[in-house]
Amino acid sequence: MKFNNPVSIKPFNINIGNIDIVVSRKKVKYLRMSVSNLDGTVKISSPLKTSNRTIKEFVISRIGWIEKYQKRFQEKVKLPPLKYESGEFHFFKGKLYKLEIKFEEKKPFVFLDKDIIILSLRPGSSIEKRKQTLNEWYRTYLKQQIPLLIKKWASIVGETPLDWSVRNMKTRWGSCNTRDKRIWLSLKLAEKSEPCLEYVVIHEMVHLIERGHGKEFKIQMDRVLPEWRSIRDELNQIPNGN
């Protein structure tokens, strides 16, 4: 494979082994990798001046992760609607975990064991109860992280919400009531990577300054988080759990 024009911003393809990779140079600070939810193609967003050699080395250093993720992605795509049974794959913090159900005569709880989410429930627990227990675990995680992120970015954004909450939102990652200075974040963000969660929190906080998504909003986002577009792409490319 030959690399030409090291400062071109036109997307180009590279192939390593049997892995196809689309590289786009953008106004970002760091190399970022995501996987398309359409065909599993690896996509990389690269700073404008990063050399092709550095991009190639970045890909090669993550070949193991790419192959592992694509395999799990393919298994995920083939799965029927989730039944919250052992052997299914569920996302947490941008990573796929295999679900393991244990039936025990104790209060339901969830914990991680390497690449497995263990869901402990009382015998006879319904699918709805399994889903509810896992969702409450997701909710607890978000309620721990969101206030930390708001505190981290408040002085940088220049605004802070007076109130926030986590909701089971089906079509949006977040929303903002600018009048009451209140934001809502989707429960599904627990399935996304930490940068994606951080991006959505920042996005909604910036809405406290600029209500719409026009030019001024983009100016504010560029000021606060210059690489926000690549993170947004990652947020929308990796598939959700059901």
C-alpha cells in the first residue's frame, strides 16, 4: 500500500490484512477510531498534520482490538431482539460484554467480571425484571458520572444546569430546557464510550448559551471541545443495545 499526499483532507482508504479502514483528516487534536454500524468498517479521524506513517502505526497497534470488536459486532448484528438471557451481548461504556444470568435467592444486583456482565436475580424473574435491573445499574453509573462532568466543564462552558436527570429516551441523546436551565440525558449513554457521554453533557450545557444548532452553537462547541465532531460521529456510528 502506498501513502500519498500526507496533508490531504480528502478521505482515503487503507487496508491492513482483511480490514478496510477509512481515514478522514479533520480539525481535531487526537487520532480517534470508530466502527460503522452499517458494515463494521473501521473509521479514523486524524489531525490535519498527522503523517500517514503515524496513522498506519496507530491502526497496527490496535489490530487486536479491531478484530475482536468486529467479531463481536458481527455476532451482535446477527442476534434477534434481546431477551436478557445468558449469552447475549450488551454494551457498557462503549464495549460489548456477554451477559450471564444467575438465579439466587437474594436482592438483584449487577457486576462486571472481565468481559462478562453478571446479572443476579431471584428465580423466576421475568424478562422485564431483568431489563429493569440492568437499566438501574446503567442509571446508577450515569448518576455517578454526570455531576462530575458538569463540575469539570462548568467553568469552561461558562454555564451550568440548575438541575439534570437521566431518562429512557428512545430518539435523542439529550435535551435542554434553557428557560429552567435543566438538562436531560439518555439512559442509553451508559452503553456508549466515556468520551461520547462527556460530549453529550457538554453539548447540552452549551445549549444553555445557545439554544439552536446554528453557527453560534458550532462556534461555542469549537471553543469548548474542538474535536466534538469526531466524537459525535463515534456516538452515532456504534450500534445501541436494544
